[in-house]
Amino acid sequence: MKNCIIASTSTLHDGEYLDYLLPTLKSHFNTCKTLLFIPYARPGGISHDAYTEHVRAAFAKINIAVQGIHEFANPTEALVTAEGIFTGGGNTFLLVTQLYKNNVMDVLADTVKNGTPYLGTSAGSNICGLTMQTTNDMPIIYPPSFQTLGLIPFNLNPHYLDADAQSTHMGETRETRIKEFHQFNNLPVLGLREGSWLEVKGNSIILKGNLTARLFRQNVTAEELESGSDLRFLN
């Protein structure tokens, strides 16, 4: 049975890394003494070791040890034996490329679908949808496929931002970009605002946090979903 926390972001304004989620994560990973971290999304500027150390410091607050998948000779074995898994943020194109390059996209999907507790933030949440095509990230590298884990029956747009009516910026809004996606694709897209997350337990998909999320469907007026909404109706 799937057991996932799929969060828009790892860090809120004026907050420390993962702090707003730690009470939830303590319960979510309550059977885990160790956690496998996937740092593949981080481009140059911070190494996988440094990224993993950053995550390690956060999870030390709830007494969970962290190892990076890059520290293992066999990433497939690391995934199938993991007590819990966390995929962090960065660039979704890079993350997806690395998952395919290391031949673990399907392994990760199967492992999580079989019940290993999972946390995704930002790019690590983008890959929980059916495809990565509604990411905000630039295509800095070309992945073999846009198909991702399929842990939920729709796509996500983490870090969703509403249009600022006072802004003089004339560029496209997030809503415009998602509507462009729906010119060619019929998958639902959930705009997940900062501080919100999805709690997935089996077929149940509950919106959590203090904010609404914005649901986009092809040829349907976008709608706001209240915290506590169950999105299983999108199956």
C-alpha cells in the first residue's frame, strides 16, 4: 500500500529546511531508523555528499539516520532494502535523467507502490505524477522519457504561484502555462502551493496544510480544493 508525503517545497520563508514538515515526518517515518536519500536533482554547486549532509542534519532532529543512494555500489539494492526513501528538490529534468541513467525509475516506483514510506519535495514531488511535463524547471538536460513514477493519477505543479494583480510583469503565469499543457494533454494538474502537501495512503490522496490547491483539468474551469480534500476522484 502506497504511503507517501508529496510536498510542494522543503523550506518555507523564514524557516529551516523541512522544519514545517518534521512533526508529520516523525509520524510518517515512525518505523524507520534509517532513510535513503536521492540527491540526483541537485545541479552543480552542491555535491551529492553535501546535499545528503544537509538532509542528514534535518532528520537528526527526529532521530533518523540518512544515507545517500550515491553512497551505495548498487542503487537498485539500496532502494529495495530501504526502510524509507526521500527524493529532494532541484531540477526535475536532471533528476529524471539520473533515475533513468541508473536504471532505478521503475525500481523506485515499484518499491514505493509496495509500501516503503516515501517523501518527495519539489522535484522529488514532480516525479510522483504520471509525467514530469508540468514542472517549472528549465530543461537543462534531456531525459530519456518524461514518464515518471505514477504514484498519483495526475500531474503536479509544485511551488504553484497565483498571478499578482498588482504586478507589471507581462509574462505568462503558472495558470497560463498549465493551460498550454492542456492544449495537448488531458492529464489533470494540481497546483500545489508552498506549505501544502499530499498524504497518500493506498488509494486515498488527502490535501494537507493550511492552503487550498488549484486543480486544472482540460476543458474545465480551474477550481480551488480545500485542505482535507480527497483527490481519489481523479482516478
